[in-house]
Amino acid sequence: MRWILALALVGCDGGTAADDSSKTDDSGTTEGIELSKYINTNVTYSGDTTCFTPPTWLGNPTLCDGCTADHALKGWVEDFESGDKVPQADISLFFSDDISSSANVETKADANGDFSATVPACTPLGYKTSTPVDWEQTKDTYEVHQIWGFEADGELTEPINSVSVSTSKIIPAMLAVEWQPGTGIMAGTAYDCNEDPITGAQVVVRAEDGTIVDADIFYFIDSFPALNQPESSEDGLWVAVNVPPGNWYVDMYVWDGSTHVLMGTTVLEIKPDSVNISNVYTGHDDGIYYPDSCIAQ
């Protein structure tokens, strides 16, 4: 599927325990929101977190020789909810991992939803998928911190995601919230050290200074959003609805049996009326996780 705080509870010394401090801000976030509104589970998490010893974040690994060279890849665009391929989807690739910059590659999926492109392997990048507005088929969908490994045959093993207009309406409706015009949706997975989903994780959206964004946050059961699920289930999925446009951090906490511990962070930019995907990885404060094929042996 990636930051410095005035609040010690979510500061760059990763893994600090949570408290109920709150902070006010005048830049679009809601004033006086306490962390405990979002981080409050007493369910002990399940997942392998042995790679991470708080408060020291994991650094980036040593990459294999030549791994970041340009690589011809073949992949496909897939609907986030249904798993169906998305024909004729427009694809923008941002090699800077910054969706505010100009796209390095503009391409299009074929009638079967398949595409090909030359990209730098083992390098964090962002992408956008969309279809023409008058089709009313998909919402603008962004994912950042995406790393494609140096696969020998150039075939991707996972799709790039697209979110349909119908899914963007159904999910908030099922969760009894209304997606407010001009805001965005965030979604992602809470991952452990082995890139397996964590059960029992909770997330909070915040600004760089620690101000908490009063978004509507929900978790999934069996890859489907659930209204009364208070923390991540075995699929590790979470979603935040009605996030204002801007650059935000997503912090992942777990309950270790005695306290809430900050285990990972990601950062992403929200554009109005868009869906945004970024995963949170144990031990990483930037949302960047390199696949094994990129790492020097």
C-alpha cells in the first residue's frame, strides 16, 4: 500500500506512550480534541513487532546494487473494494513521491485494465488513478510511498488501486457518516514487521505540530468497513472520512497490555474530493517499507 510534534505523546521519539493531552490550532483542524477519543482500546494487539524497540525508529535498509535503475513493469489497475480490473483508467506516476509535483509518467490502462510503464525500481513513488469525470465511474485515487521491487520478469504481484464512485458513497453510508464535499478519504493497512496486518491497532490523524484532526475513523472486518469495530481486525484495515485538504500524519498505536504505544507513522497529502491510500508500518515514521527484492543480502 509515511514527522516533529510539540506533543511528546506523538513525537519523533517513536513508541512513546499516549496520554490525553490536547492542542488547539487555527488551520482547519478542530480545537481541543483529546487523543483518547481515537486511541482507547484495551485489546492487546496481535502481530510481530520484534523488529522495533521504541523509541528508536528503524532506518532505511541498504539497497542491492543497481536496484534503483529504471525498470519496465507490467501491472493492472484494480477496484479497491470489488477487486475487478478498471479498463481505460488514467495513471499518473510521481517519481518524487510527491503528488503535488508534476507527474513523471502519464499512461493509460487498456480495455482489460492492464498497463505498462518504465519506473525507477526500489524507489518510493506516488500514483494517481482516475477516469474521465463525465464517466462518473471512479474518484481520483492517490497512493504514496509505493515501492515496486526489481522483479526479474517485470510483472507486478499487486495492483495499483482505484476507488469507484459507488464505493466512495457506499462506505460512508454504511458507516452512518456523510462524506462532506471538499474533504478527502484516507485508507490503509496497519502492518507488523513482516508486512502482515496487525490486529488491535488504532490510528489518529494529526498535523505536524500534534494538533489532532477530528476525522471520522473506522476499522474493517473481513475487508469490509464496520460501524462498531473499535480497532483493526485481522485484515488490519482502517479508513478516515472527512479529512480536510492538506498534509497530515497518521499515527498507529497499539495496546501492549499496560499502555498505548506509538508503533508507526505515515504522511500523506489530501486533495479535495479524493481517496488517498497510505499504509503504516511498524517501526517506520515515514510510511516507507522496502520489499525483500530491494534489500542487499
